Amino acid sequence: MATPCRVAIAGASGRMGRVLIEAVSQSPDMVLAGALDVPASPSLGQDASAFLGQHSGIHITSDLNEGLKNAQVLIDFTRPEGTLAHLAVCRELGVKAVIGTTGFSAEQKMSITQCAQHIAVMMAPNMSIGVNVVLRLLDVAARALNEGYDIEIIEAHHRHKVDAPSGTALQMGHVVAKALGRNLDECAIYGREGVTGARDPSTIGFATIRGGDVIGDHTVLFAGTGERIEISHKSSSRAGYAQGSLRAARFLMNHAHGLFDMNDVLGSA
């Protein structure tokens, strides 16, 4: 049997962190090697698998060097500033990184690109295999429905999500815009209020919903004359994100450096 991939989890005591830890514990080719959280976390010092009724021997720490020293891959679903701090230590230690964090600025994305010259990084706004299949479907649909259809992207997330539109919604917009030969930065409409006038057919609209514990719903609507086509993905749990992340970690084990996305991961299957 091959040696298991040694994985560290950022945001270990959060909801996504716990889902990732559970997924690692259930994967015969993965082993938990580190668990990171913020200095103010009340979970510091606790066994990272205690919530599962298990004893991993890995304790949650805010010391990045300590949490990453035995890892081969870090999986990070935190905040942009935290992810960049983690990535800097990953570069020093030669740890690869799977980044599911969203909300990066253009400058922050450039920093990640530079870091990927030294370590392997897989970054995607959504790690779900299903979402990434939907992105491929959207490319096909947009090319076929390139005339006579207005395009709107509707997304819904829980009340705690801090960025809007979601990274997944924006990625969907970029895929559709590229297929239509447009630049999303020039044609996106993120809000409507008051007398807006007739809809410009060259625009791509976004609607954002925040509330409750919605994990993540995304719909791209192609509204034509006499018909509507909707391509949707709805998440009922975070398990799909975790499984996609583990698949990405396996992919990175075969790469020394470079910046990859889920298309690369799915294309390697």
C-alpha cells in the first residue's frame, strides 16, 4: 500500500474544517498531519479529531510552522489574509496547497501566482465536482444560446458568508462571458434599483441572497422569448467540497510547482 498523503487543515475547528477532517479520517490514502486555527480559537490545544470521538494525536495550533511541519498538502478554506499567511509558510516548508478560499483581490491573486512558481497550488472558487461539471455545461449552453437570451446568475448562501457575489457565481459569470466573447468586468450588473431602463441584452446580471444556513445554491438563467433554460447546482452539505478537495490534494502530489484549477484535476482522472 502506498504511503498516505499527509494533510493539514486550516480553520480546523470551523464547520468546513471539521468536514475536511472527517473526510481525511475516512480516506485510506490520507492521514491528518496538522490542524490550524486562529490565535483566539477556544479549540487550541484540543485533539483535532475529538469531535468525531477519535484520537488523532494532532492538536489544533495557531503556530503555522508547528501545524505544517509534517504536512505535504494544506487544505485551506479560510479568509484571504489568513490564506496568504499560510501560503507564505507553505512556500518556506515546501508544502503544497489546496485553496478553497474566495474573495481575493487582484493583487492577492498575483501573490498566489508568484508563490505557485515555488510550490504546487490548486485554487478554485468551488471544490465541488458537480459545480465544476456545471461550469463545463455553461460553456456549451452560452455558445449555443448566444443570441436572444438574457443571462442572470442567482446565488444563495448562509448569513455568515462575507463576500458577494460568491466566488462560484463570479466564476460562472466568467465562463459564460468568455464563451460569448465578452469581458465580465465590462458587462456585469451587480445591483438594480429605481428606474433602470430597459435591460441591456449584452449584460450579465447577478442576484445575491444571504440568509439562514443555506450552504450554497447557484442558478444561471438563460431567459429567451417563450422559454427559459436554467442550469442549477444546489449543495445540501459540505461533503462535496471536501471530496473535491481531497481529489485536488491527490492531484498535487504528482506536481512540484505550478498553479492549477479544478479543470486540471478533473482532466487528470
